[in-house]
Amino acid sequence: MRRTNIFISIILFAFTGYYAYLITELPTRNIPHTLGADFMPWVLTVCLLLLSSLLFLESLFYKREKQRVGRISLKEVAGILSLLAIIVAYITAMIYFGYVFITPLFMAAMMLMSGSKKLKEIIFFPIGITLAVYIFFYRFFNVLLPGGKIF
Amino acid sequence: MSDVALAALADVLRLPNLIASMMGVFFGLFIGASPGLTISLGMVLLLPLTFTLAPVTSFCLLLGLYAAGMTGGSISAILLNIPGTPSASATAVDGYEMAKKGRAGEAIGTAVISSFFGGMFSLGCLVLIAPAIAKFALRFGAPELFALVLLGLTLICSFGQRSIIKGLISGVIGLIFMTVGLDNLMGIPRFTFGYVELQAGVSFLPALIGLFAIPQILEGIVIGVQVIPKYEAKISGLLPRFKDITKLFKTMVLGASVGTGIGAIPGAGGPIAVFLSYDYAKRISKNCSLFGTGHPEGVAAPESANNGVAGGAMIPMLTLGIPGDPITAILLGALMIQGLTPGPLLFQANAQFVYSVFWAFFVANIMVLFLTLSTIKVWVRLLQVPKRILLPIIAILCIVGSYALHNTFFDTGVMLFFGLLGYFMKKYEFPVVPMLLAIILGPALEEHMRMSLIISQGDPSIFIKHPISLVFIIISLISFMGPLVGRMRAHREG
């Protein structure tokens, strides 16, 4: 965990630097006795810089019990990326085909990823849930669901 | 009873509101009873439904979920020894032992009745105390409000369980996200990167959904599905005898008092309250040696405290606009979605709504009592819903819910961003609750600070010249330093 924390504090330093750069780019407007729009961001920059330094120093000098948490395996990264890819594909497809047509496919894909193996389950649950959400959200509560450009 | 209170009661008893309460209770029982699903997650999943509802109806729905979720957590704790919510952990100690001895029905019955008692007790306290606090808080100006919000933010320290530094970093990053958007005083766009959608700031609902729900989906699907054991035995004899309940009265009063008191302290939370009440009940009991072996008092004390927390936590939320825990932070968000400003002005400008909240909580507690006892066998079955079905449903609700806010996929992108952030934060032991608090309280902090400095013409001593503000700042410092000192002392003692 120590190495991971050092790595995280370096990322935080970089983020703080980038945020500070963005603050300097903010347009200014001088009104007497009024703090500018950049005041709070500067306060937060200083806070984050201080805290990142504390995390860095703590990780460097304070030996805690050895922990294996925080390691991300390649399998995990691949899992996250594939799940994200499915979600992004679902959202993109929804823009064109709408909620009702695409959601059963998305849910079936998610169920397969979650370890579902029964064919009946993979077919009927997605259709049932999609319709239930449609009725509940759209018909019952008047909450708009994504409508596609094509359908 | 005043006309306003009666009008509020009539409003809550309207059919759509009763249906909303019942739906909230059913959903809350399911969420509470399902290990791994939290009440906060249930709340964020239901929030998108509240956009189109009237404020009272949406609070009937959410408070039904809140009260039922607290009670539902005990079902899996008693039957499977897996607490459905962290607050049900203490119930598992004696509840599971009772279930092993074939007294599962009695344990669940005791838990439900104690929860009802705790809920009602805390509601009584809420009704009596809240208006007085709100009346006092009406004197607050910008410096007092700034100091109050600051006090709310110092709770961040109590959520940095493993590392206070990480808790604070999480809070500061949350505040940084809240600087995105059009600056209220100057009208200058900040960090919007040319996106019109960002001019109104980062929408907190997609952020909440992302932080709470997406890490759970990613963990469940990517890391693996957790298998929950099945409860096979029959459940019978749900209702304890009247004589047995009267014997538990003292324990329930103790639990409810501890729960309400702890709940009203921002940041203390349910788990502390239930273990404290369990401990106190054990100390004052004549049968203290039976605790841990399946004793009804060991179920009654934490369960009454559990639901006592719910009413207690609503006291600072409604009167001062300070959320005591993640659930009340989400409730605060629900108020904002409805265009209502939490805090003392709510009692003045929307008195009927405040009374409706009280009544909605009352009705929710009654519904929880009857619906849990009459449908317990259904919940035992639903406990077995496999995660391979549950997680995709949650994913769909997250995507649809975040879209529904402004009918744009931009918010879905924001939700995914916060979801990934939440996942990695959890992975690297950065608590997400401080970020949630910062997202909710951040804008008010900046606004009141800048307003105060405009009033004082740039003189920061305004915050200590005002006595109430000074008191809040001192409490903030104590609240900030307390966990730090405690951690240092624990470290020195090894």
C-alpha cells in the first residue's frame, strides 16, 4: 500500500498543478471588497497540496502493516474496461434505437458477464425487467426514458 | 393540533401518498434485507422518480424506504447472520442465536416491534425539538451559516476510518468539483471547458448515483458474485406475547433514547448507536449473562436504537440543513431537487411541508410494522435473488435515472465518471462519504463565506466577532481535532 500511496500522491500533485494552472486562466473581474471567482479554488489548491504532501510523507516515513489491498490485476482492468465498453455501447445504441429496443440486449450481456448460464433466464428476465422499468418510470411516474433517433 | 398539522396529515393520507409510502416500504425492506445493498443506494436509485412527484409524495416514498430499510436489515441479520445494513450488525449477535434455536419468528417479531418503537420515539423527539431549533436558527446570518456549514464539513474527519488524510483529500476533491460552473457572484464560468451543460455546475444526482451504485456493480461483476446462504427452516410465531413485549419495554426505551441522541449528532451514525445501546442494555439487564446466547433484549436494544437514529438524524437535517449521515445527505439532495431550501427557513416558508414530513415518517413506521410482519415469508424468498439478475437491474436504473435528470446523456457520462472515481477510491481506501458531503455542502460554504466577507468589506474577523459563528467555529475545531487526537493516542498506545 505504501508504494500505491506514493503513486497516488504524485497523481494528486499533478492534478493540483493542473488545477492551479486552470485557475490562472480564469477571467477576472474587480469589484471592491468582493472576493474574486478564483478565491475558493486557490484555497482548495493549497489544501490539496498540503494534504497530498502529508500523504506522500506519511507513505514515505510511516511503515504500516503490510497490506495487499490496492493492487489491480490485469484481469480486473480487463473486466472494468469490458463492462465500460458495454455501457458506452448501450448508451450510444440508445441514442439511435431508444430505451425499449436496446435495454434487453444490454441486460442480457450484463447477465452473461455476471455468470448467468440459463438460456431462459437470459431471454425472459431482460424483456420483463425492461418492460417493468418502462411501465413504472414512463407510464406511472411520467419520467422520460431515452427515445431513439430511428425508433 | 394546529390547522397546518391537520392539513399536512390530510395531505399525507391522500391515496397517491399512501401508495408512495407503501412502495417505499416494500423497496426499503428488500434493500435492507439484501446484504450488500445499502439504504443510500436504494435512495439514489429512487431519487430520479421523485422529479415528477409532488414534494410530499416524494418524501413519503423516500421516508418509507428509510424506515423500512433500517428494519429490513435485521431480517438477514437474524436468519443468515449477515446484517443487511451496517446498523443491523448488533442485531445479528442475539438474533441469529435465537434463529439457530428455532426462535427466528420471535426474533424477527421482536426486531420489528422494537424498530417501530424506536421510530415512534425518535419521531416524538423530532416533533418536539425540531421547531425550537429552527426558531433559534432563524437568527443566523451569512457568517453563522458559513460556520454551520463548516461544522458540517468537519464531519469528514469521522468518516476517514482508516486514514484521516485520505478522508480530507476526498472532501477537498469534492469541493473542487463544486467549483465547476458559473460563479454566483461574478457570473464568471469556472472550469466548464466550453460545455454548456457544466455552466450550472456538476449535477449532484448523477454524482451520487455514480459514487454509490457503480462501484457496487463493478465489484459485483468484475470481482465476483457473492454467494448468500439459503435459509431453509420454517418461520412461525412472529408475534411475541404481550407479556414478553412489556418485559422489553425498558430496553426499548433505552435503545430508542440512545439511537435518537446519537442520530442527532452529525457524523455519529447508526452502527455506533446500536452497539452502544446493546452494551448499555447488557449492563442494566438482570440477565446480562444471557446476552450473546439468543436473548430477546439483545435484539430489542439495537433494533430500537437503529430506527431511533432515523428520526434523530432528521433533526439537524431539517432544522439546520446539516446532514448527519449519507442517508440524510441524500434526503437533503431530495429537498433541493424539489426546490426547497433545508434549514430554519423551511419551517417558516413551508411549515405544512415540514409537518407532512413528520406525518410521512409516522405513516411509514406503521406500514413497516404491519407489512413486515404480514409479508415476512416473501422477504425470505427475495433474499435469494441472485446477483447476476440484481446487478444488471441496478445498472439499468442508474443509467436511466441519471438520464432522467435533464433528459441528456451528458449526465450519464458524469455518473460514469463519478462511478469510476468511486470504484478506485474504494479500492485505494479513500472514503466516498466525505466527497458526498462536500458535493452537497460545498456551494453553500463558498456562498456564505463570500457573502460574509462582502458584508465585512473583506475583514475575516467577522466570523469570530459574531458569537454564534464563534461557537460553531470552536465546535468545528473540536470536531476536526477530536478524531486526530484519538488516532494519535491510539497510535501511541500501540
